[in-house]
Amino acid sequence: MQYPIFIHKDKNSAYGVIVPDLPGCFSAGDTIDEAIMNAHEAIECHIEGLLLDNEPIPLKKAIDEHLEDPDFVGGVLAIVEIDISKLSGKTTRINISLPERFLRQIDEYTQYHGGNRSGFLVDAAMNFMATHEKEKHI
């Protein structure tokens, strides 16, 4: 899953990082590279906490929406790739059946956008559950 991050720097400070799609998720670094690396860790920890607390992961907004946000003027918008399928404990191999054409489309999508089948399917399932949270009967 790709998360946009907003990197900003005030005079005499480190680079600050805001993760607009994960309220309360912040990070920093002395360099932009360090800020991005630390943001990756902060996002993983934040999502891990949400999963452990059985909280939904907020839906991501389109990057265009963030570009139009006046709070993100004067900084840099970057993207951090997070493999959510590797978070929150042990992974379990499952056997599922998908139409071959659909599987090929997933593979083409992940090849173009980065990631893998497992990450894509976890991302899709989490987005579906987040958009249908009100219907939750678990």
C-alpha cells in the first residue's frame, strides 16, 4: 500500500513528516532521506497499533486531494510503500481460486505499481472493510 507523506522543514529544526491519511502518525529526520526512512517505520508502527487494537485502517485519499490541501504548502509530498500483509504477526498461507484473467490483471497491476499479490489482496480487503465498516456485524 502506498502512503503519501508530507515533508516540511522549519528554520533550525529537523525535517518533519506528516502522514495525512493516518491521523496522528508523525515522524522526523535530520535529512530528507532519514525523514522518509523514519516515516516508513512510523507508518508500520501506526498501522500495527490499529491492527492490534482491532481498529479500521483509514481509507487513503487521492494524491490530488492532498496537493490541494493548504496545510501542505511549502513542503514536499513523497510516497512510502508499506507491505501491510507483513504486519501484525504471523502470515498464513491460504489456497484460493480466482479466474485466470482476473489473476493476470492483479499481476499486471502489482508489477506496474509495485508490490505483490498478497499485499494487493490485503490492501483490497482492508479498503473494502473500511468502506463497509457501518455494515460490520462481527
